[in-house]
Amino acid sequence: MNTTISAQEGKGNIQKDPKSPATMPVVIAVSREKTPGEQRVAMVPEVVQKLTKSGYEIRIEHDAGAAAFYPDNLYIVAGAKIASSPAELLDGARIVLRVQPPTVTDVDQLTVGTIVIGFMNPSTNLETVARMRDRKVTAFALELVPRISRAQSMDALSSQATAGGYVAAIMGADNCPKFLPMLTTAAGTIRPAKVLILGAGVAGLMAIATAKRLGALVEAYDVRRAAGEQVRSLGAKFLELEINAEGQGGYARELTPEEKVQEQQMVSAAVAQADIIITTAAIPGRKAPVLITRETVAMMRPGAVIIDMAAESGGNCEMTQAGKTIREHGVLIIGPQNLPSRVPFHTSQMYAKNLQSFLALLIDREGEVVREFTDEILVASLLVHAGEVRHGPTRDLLKEGKL
Ligand SMILES: NC(=O)c1ccc[n+]([C@@H]2O[C@H](COP(=O)([O-])OP(=O)(O)OC[C@H]3O[C@@H](n4cnc5c(N)ncnc54)[C@H](O)[C@@H]3O)[C@@H](O)[C@H]2O)c1
């Protein structure tokens, strides 16, 4: 495969600039997130200060950090300029940083060759991808950053999943009618609550650590046997099953129909005993596997709580409704959306640091956008460039949808 991609193709208005690029700092714009419920911001003042020191011009859309408790004045102190409108923000901007994918309307405001970096959720945003292709905008999708050790500092999926696991455990505790720790009091001894975590990836491990710190008895299960060691190292019990579904790149593969039945039977027994269940099981690019059936919910203890972190990709519990909380057989089933946005101060900080590392690959020592996207991290995360969709699976989906 030819991985040499010219960064200069289709760069439009930037080429037209009469001044020498060496005297013009790269302008990096930070959009205010408009997606309902999104409280994060792509850049925080601490990182802005580092970027402005390196010679970039950072422009922040007015109130972009307000919901994450980063007011405009902190960005000004850090050296950024505040733009009062999207037009002012984007005028001459070479790079646009965002958390959520742009909408078609957002893309229409971008000039040819602008580079947009953020989560792109390409499979559910095909129209936007097509518009970026047609307007010759360049887009890097952070969810496509490969999980190699050199890319760890730019792994926004992991930084945000860590926050998601933490919030899910707190949410479980908050909705549980029991204490989590064991208590010995004059009014009697309280037994610790039982917490079960299904899926012990990044989010699951953080949920385990948080529930352990709150004093619960924690059990966890994952189809990847390698997860067992990490679960045990956090002081939780790992549920063993005769399945090892370690797939490519450390991710889980989809189970066979027989394995699915085996798994559901084993999981049901553990689920029936638990007070809080946090499910995080996911298979990249596919619907989440059903681990808790309707029948299993009927066997659960009244007052038990399910926090289904896979709600947005179909749910690990058959009864989950994304964005809703329902009660069935006395069991509370919560299908939260965008958990990282609930701790926006810290998730924005982590995300901004991920972007800082990513920008270090994209901009060379002279302060210019690299001429060719040859680095394997840039190649893998490049979604759209110079009028072409570079990510094969997204290209196939666009063809299927005749876009
Ligand atoms: N830079 C790196 O090297 C790096 C960074 C982050 C994650 N990782 C690895 O990537 C892997 C996946 O991490 P993730 O958190 O993004 O995963 P994910 O969000 O895709 O899935 C969450 C977890 O669900 C599990 N799962 C899938 N199907 C299941 C089923 N039917 N039953 C039970 N569990 C099921 C997966 O094995 C995974 O652990 C892990 O091995 C992690 O250590 C590596």
C-alpha cells in the first residue's frame, strides 16, 4: 500500500496567502461544541499556553470552555484569541480542533484544505464524511489512531473510556439502595455490595478500580483471557469461562453462536447475585453483544442496578434503552450516553493533551503542517483528504449508501 499522502493537496486558501508561511504561524481554531449534552472542549488553557509558546496562533470560539469550567479569560491569559463567531474563528484557520464530529453545516463553513481533528464516528456520520470529501476538507479521526505504544499519549478513546468507567461506577453506587463497603457499626454489620463488571477493557478496569476503592466486592469477566491478570491485579475476582476470544490488535472477536449461549449461561449466574452491574463489552465496528437477556433481568435481585455503558452501540442488556432509565422487575436499567462529558473538566484536559501529542506529529519543527502524511499514526487516522475517503470501511459504507 502506498502510504505517502501529500498534505499539500487541495490546500486552497492557504496557497493563496501572499505572505511567506515561515512568517505566518499556523492558526489552530477550537470550536464550541454544539452537540446537545456535550460539555467538553477540545483544548484547555494549560495546553494552549504550551502551543502558543511553540509559535502557533490559537483561536477559541467564545465560551467554548464554559461548560467544562474553563472561562474565556483563562484562554486569553494563556495566549489565545477569542473569536466571537464561527466565521471569525475559521478565517484563515489551518487546523480545527473539536470533540464531536462536525455536522454538514459545520463542514460548509470550512475552506478547501482545512484540517479537522476530533472524533468522527464515521459509520454513523456518512453524510458529513461525504461533504468533507466533496469540499476537499482533510479530517483525522481520533478513534482510528492505532493502539501502538508510540500512540498511547494520543489515544483519546482510552482517555475518555477511563473517565467513562469511573463515572459508571459512581453512578452505580449513587443508584444502589445499599452501602458499597462493609461496615461494622453499633447498629449491626453491613455486608459489602457485590459489583459485577462485564468487559474488562479500559473502561471496565477503571470501573473495577473505582468500585474497589468504594469498598465493594468486585467480580469481572471478559472474553479475552489476558484480561484476567489485569482484573486480579486490581484485587477483583476474574470469572473464568472456557472461551478465549482474543482477536486482532488486542480486541475481542465476535463469539460463535454456541459460545454466546455458553457465555450467557455463565453470566446469568453471576448477574443474579450482583447488586450493581456495569457492562462495557464492545466489538469495534459492530453492535454490542447481548450478555444480559430479558430472562436474566427477571432473575436479578430487586434494587439491583445495571449501568449499560454499551447503550449507544445497542446495549449489553437486551432491555437497555439508550439515554433512558427504566425499571423492570425492580431492577434499574440505565443506558447512559456520553459519560465522559459528565466530568468535563478532566476529560477536556486529557483530550487536549491527546491532541497536543497528535499535533506534534502533524506539525514539523519549522512550525509547518508536514508536507506528507507518512507517519503510520497519521496514515491510519486519516479519514478524508484531498477529495477522497481514505478509510476503507467508511468508503465501502458510502458506496453502499450511494453517497
Ligand atoms: N496503546 C495500547 O496498546 C492500548 C491502548 C488501549 C487499549 N488497548 C487494549 O485494547 C483492548 C480493548 O480495549 P477497549 O477498552 O478499547 O475495548 P472495547 O471498548 O472495544 O471493549 C471493551 C471490552 O469488552 C470486551 N468484550 C467484547 N466482547 C465481549 C463479550 N462478548 N463478553 C465479555 N467481554 C467482551 C473486550 O474484550 C474489551 O476488553 C484491550 O486489550 C486493551 O488493553 C491497548
